[in-house]
Amino acid sequence: MSQAALKAPAKRKRAAPLQVKLTPELKALVEHAAALEGRNVTDFVLASVADAAKQAIESHGTIVLSARDSAVFADAFVNPKPVNDWLRETVRMYREATGT
């Protein structure tokens, strides 16, 4: 038998605990939903939380513009207005506030 085969299996990364308190009604609802999907409650909750987290992140990372707003954005990008004193002052204040 090789040395690699004799080594102990790699330890699994410990899961970080997350505790929640549910009303009895919500707990029963989650248990019922998990049973309908043939999962245990932990697997059902983990999958549901992961899906909700991904959806929340995706919805905050996407900007949906109307056709009019898209045209205004494209025009501003292609034909930018010259820098004015107001913009210079805004940039100065931002840099002062953030230390950049």
C-alpha cells in the first residue's frame, strides 16, 4: 500500500454555526416543505438560504435601465460634458473625505 493511501483522510472544514429562532408555525412550515422535497430540514434550509443570498447579491449587482435611460447613459459616455468647477469641487471633497 502506498504512503498516500496510509495517510489519514483530510479533515473536513468545520462549518460555522448559524442559529435562528423560529415561531412554531414557521418551523412546521419549513419541516413540511423539507419533507415534500425529500430533504432533511438542515439541507432544505441551507439550500434555501444559499439561493436567497445569491438572488439578493445578483439583484444588487445588476442595474436595469429603461430604453430612455440607456440612451442617456450611452450619450453621456460617448459625448461627455467638460469638467466644470462643481465636478472638481466634488472630487476634491471626496478625496478629502476618503483620504485618496
